[in-house]
Amino acid sequence: MTAAAPGTSKAAHGDVAAKKKKGPSALATAYLVIYNVVMTAGWLVIAVGLVRAYLARGSYHGLYYSIEKPLKFFQTGALLEILHCAVGIVPSSVVLTGFQVMSRVFLTWAVTHSVREVQSEDSVLLFVTAWTVTEIIRYSFYTFSLLNHLPYLIKWARYTFFFALYPMGVSGELLTIYAALPYVQKTGLYSVTLPNKYNFSFDYYSFLIIVMISYIPLFPQLYFHMIRQRKKVLGHAEDYSKVE
């Protein structure tokens, strides 16, 4: 390795720091604020829809049907987050964001929408409730962060509620996929059998099992990542409050 010339190291570090601190342009920021406000409002609509349907029916069974359309719309709208990362207006990993978004879109359309028999399962309400609370907090967090006026309560909720919401959502997702398996196997949904002119086969039933197994290594990584983030973001504030 060669040593840097005197004076160049600090300048280089300064340039790097400036690039890291540089956020999106004013136009991109305005767009992101509008996007996050719309998404927050959308998930609030879903939350209100769930509460109203529950109060009207007096039961939590079958509540999915009362919020099916807005759920599909706003969960699919999250695909734009992958684009935001790809074009660089949001400094997040395209791969990680893509995995998180696509997994929910997949469950929304390729499982819950496609296998109508599972729509009345309690497990659907489990993950829908977890998603709804998570997204209201998350999009509110992004909105206020972009406006540089982030209330501590929202920041605290963002890095605390996941303790319960992550396991709740994952449990609902896995139980819903599991409930769909018999119907997928019986109907051959999305499966491609041989012989065919493409000489290609695909077993959607086996694919869903692989998806379920993939939760084993992936969920702990995401969960402990959030725990580390919580210590990083809230640790100093909590230490300060203890001193006080």
C-alpha cells in the first residue's frame, strides 16, 4: 500500500463524507414526502376498514374481504420503493428492499388472491394486522424524517413495535401459505407439467414449501438486524434518560 500525500487524505474523507450526507434533491424529497403521505393514508384506510368491519360484524372472521381492494392496491404500490433504491433517491439496498417488498406482494397476489379458500383463514387477518400497524408507523417515520421533524414517539414505535409485529406477521404469512398447500396440490395451480413444447416443468406446491423453508434463515437475520438498529438509534437516548 502507498501512503497518501499530505493534505489529500482529509480532503478525500471530506468529499466522501459530503457525498454520504448529501440527501435527495428538493424535487425528489417533495416526491418522497407525497409518496409516503399517500402510503400512510392508504394503510390508515385499511386500519379503519378493519375496525369498522369488526364493529359491524361483531366478529374478526372474514374481515379480509372488507379491505381486500385497498390492501392489494397499497401493498402493490410498495413496488415503487424498489425503484426509489434503484435510481438512488433512497439510500437503501435494492436487493434487501426488493426481497422485503416482493415477499409481501407475492403473498398478497400469488397466495391470498390466487387461493380464495384461504381468504377466510384467521392467519390472513394476523399478517394483515401486523402489516397495517407496521406500515402506518414506517411511512409516518419516513415522512417526518424527510421533513426533519421526527417525533420521538414515532421513532420509538418504529424501533420497538417490531418485537411483536415481526413474529406476528411471519406467523400469519407461514400459516396462510401452509393453508394454501392442499388447494395448490389439488388444483395444480401455476404448475407446469411435462411433456410440453418448452421441455420445462414447475411445481408451485414444492415452490411454496421452499418459500416457507426460506423463512428459517432469513427471518432471524432481519429480526436481529432491527434489534441492532434499535440499539444504535435509541440506545443513546435511553442511556441519557437513565442518567436523568
